Amino acid sequence: MLKIHQIFLIKFFSLFVGALFLFSVLMYISLRESTIEHNRTGLEHSIILIGLELESIDDLDLLAYRVHDKTDLRVTIIDNDGVVIAESNTDKKTMENHGNRYEVMQANRETFSYSVRYSKTLKEDFLYVAKKYVYHAKPIYLRLSMSLEKTLHDFYSLWIKLAIAFLIVMIIAFYIAKLMSQRVVYDIEQITNFLDEIANKNYNAFIKTKYFYEFLEISLMLKNLVKKLTSREKQKRKYTAKLRLMNKQREDILSAVSHELKNPVASIMGYAQTLEEDPDVSLAIRMKFLSKISSNGEKIIQILDRLALSVKLENNDLKIIESEFDLKVLFDEIVSNLSLKYKDREIIVRANSAIISADKTMIELILINLLDNALKYSESDVELVLQDSVVSVIDKGIGIKEDDIPKVAEKFYRVNKNSWDNSMGIGLAMVSHSLKAHKSELNIASEYGKGSIFSFSIKEMQKK
């Protein structure tokens, strides 16, 4: 296994080699593009000059040879069918049809066209520039090209010079890196010796690093290690107690769910068994029992909905499934269902039609929770009011003490003997979290011994 100073030297060397390679590639691309751009402009100017005298020339082959002789450029003249009619560097009779060459096709649409590609005829990379002319009333393509070999030659020359410069810098850097690695080894040995002393319970051991500030920081952290271990042990005990509390809360939820489900399940089984054992039961009683079974089934669904929502609350994973519905209609449905449970109580609804866009299940559970608490902890009528985009549940019950008001919406909080969790461990925490997900919040106004008002705004939920 390599030591840290050896790894440092290897990484240092790899960095320089990689930098040289990257720089070489960038230089080659930059130089090649710059050369192509410069030469392309030159070839365009040359084509313009040749074109000025084109109509006065009778022998195109002679023109191609003369231009090549004076400029060392390759000259190719192509007719409208793609046939090479003049060529300066090779026998035109052996050349392929050039009608499908990119620069020839582009010359029909642009003033100048150019391309860079490998020439199978001359076995080199060439820059081609072409322009369309009319010669003796017939369209022709005048194409000039030049080899890009010189670009590579210039690059290799520059690269060798850069490589020599990099090599000199690397030798100097390698020497400096070696000196630094020796100092790193010294500081690491100091830390290692100190750790050995700590392992042997010698907490008064001395450590002194000389060269690097980072190692000095490490040494100071090690000196505080014993104190931090003691602190972490205390934190561990607190965390364990928190886990036990969370487990207890989960057990409470499961126990509450089990308790809540027993009655409706027992009722369903009882009514079902009666219908099964007595097939001659009257139609009125049969319908009554079926209604009871349906009612208890609905109660089970509500319990399971509250349980699912409690899990989402615990995991902070509330997801809104929005739909548009009339809040007044939902009020009436909830009041009708609660009236079956609280037959001797009255819930007064004061509301007009209001279309909102929200998660209907959550809003229903919020209202059921608030109304159920109001009915449970008061003896007089309960009011459900919608006014000025604010929903309020008003009761004249036992109320909440002023010191307890900020706490009742906390998760699993109980106010003395009062259980504000609707027997599900959810309670007003569910209401608070659900409203927050709808960009609203629960407001509580209460006077101990006189009653309470639980309200929230639906302004953000109302259809614009």
C-alpha cells in the first residue's frame, strides 16, 4: 500500500502529464481552426481574382497549371454535371465525378462554400473552397484547395518547445514536492505517536506538528476527543430515550386503532351473523341491519383514512390530491354522519355555497376532527360557520387553559385528562399539518370554562 507522500508525488506527476496532453490537444485544435479560417479567406480572395479574368481565358487547363505554378494551390474546375474539366495536380480523366462533393453542392446556394476532408487522390487532408461562375454561357465551379499538412508541422514544432518547458518545470516541481512530502511524513508521525498514547489511556500525551496548519488543527481536535466522547455518550442516551418514546407512540397508535376497529367490526359481524342465521327476518329489519353494516363499514374506512394520514404526518410525506368541490355540500354530509353518532346533539351550519380546490379527504378529516372534539367536550349545540373565507367550529364546552393553547396542536400532546387526538394519536397535529399543506393554518381562541373557536382560512383554496 502506498504512503501518503508517494501518492502525492504520483498524483502530482499525473496532473502535469494530463495538463500537457490537454494543452496539446487544445493547441492543436486552436491552431488548426485558426489556420483553416485564415487560409479559407485567402482562397476566397484568390478565387475572386481568378474569376475576374475567367471569361477571357480559352484554355482552362492552362489556367489551372499557371495558378498552381504561381501559388502552389490545387486548382479544380468542374462543369455543371460534376465532370472535372480542368485539374492542376492530377490527371482529370482519372478523377471521379465531383457533383456530389459537399463544397460543389453548397456553391449552388452560397457565394462561397468550403469543406475539410481527406483527399483519396493525394492522400492528404485538404481545405476546399468553391464558387460558382458562368463560363461561356455555361455554369462551372471553380475550386481551390490547399494541404493542411503545414498545420500539423507547425503544431509539432510548437509542441516540442512546450514539452521541453514543461519538463523543466516538472523537474523543479518534483524536487519541491519531495521536500513537502518529507514534511508531511514528519507531521503524520507526530499524530500517529499521539494516537498510540491515547490508545494506551495516556490522555496527557504531548503532540507538536511543525509544518502544516491542517495537521495542527487535527492535533487540537484530538486533544478534545475525550471531552467529545463523554458528550456523545450523553447524546446517545437521549437518542435512545427518544426512540423509546417514538416506539411507545407507535404502540399507542396501534392500540388506538385496534380499540377503534373492535366495535365496528363486532357490529358488522353481529348483524351479518343474524341475517345469515335467520333468513326469514323481515325486510324492514333486514334493511336496518344492512344500514348498520354500511354505517360501520364507513366508520372503518374513516379510521383507516386517519391512520394513513397519521403515517404521512409522521414521515412528513403529505401529498395533496386536489379536486374541486362545494364546501357547503361537504358540511352537510359531515353533519349528517355525525348526527348518527351524536343523536341528541345539534350541529348548526351557517354557510353558503363555496367552491374550493383542495384534497377533499383531508378537508373532511379536518372538519370531522374539529367537530368531534367540539361535540365530545361540550354539552350544548356546536356551530359550523363559513364567513368571509374563514371556517370556524364554535363550542361552549370546557375550553382550554391559556398556557395549553400553543401546545394542543403538537403531535401526541394531551391536555390533562382531555384527549385531543380523536382516539387516534393524530388530533390537532393532523389538522395543523393538513392545513399547512393547503397554505392555511389553524387558529385557536379559547376561554377556559366557556368554550373554544377553532378556525382556518380557505382563501388560498377558493376557485379564482
